[in-house]
Amino acid sequence: MQDNAPVMMEYPKEILLFDTGAHGMATSASLCRMAQECAWHHAASLGFGFEQLGARGLAWVLREHTENT
């Protein structure tokens, strides 16, 4: 991880026609895809991208945790 890496990242993204719904606004699904893409690039800029981790034999694993109440 880089010590001088920014905490926030700006990632310009053009909203295309297929990202919008009937009213011309970005859909929830397209906003989620854009957030995921931005997170991907941010992780890579911090040294935790797919290529960087793969070169070290590591990978991200996400799981859902629920509590039984």
C-alpha cells in the first residue's frame, strides 16, 4: 500500500444511454456498476488490484454475514 495514496478518488465516467431508464436518469443497477468499477480502480491505485494481488498469490473474497437473533 502506498503511504501517500489518496483516501478519495475521482474517476470520471460518462453516463451512456443504456445506463439510463425511461426518464433519462441513471438506473440503480448502472450506479452500482459504476461504484464497483470505481472501487476496482481505487483498489488498484492503492496496490490491492487484481493484478497486484494475483502476482502475490492473493485474492479478494467477499462473503455475507448474518446474525441469528
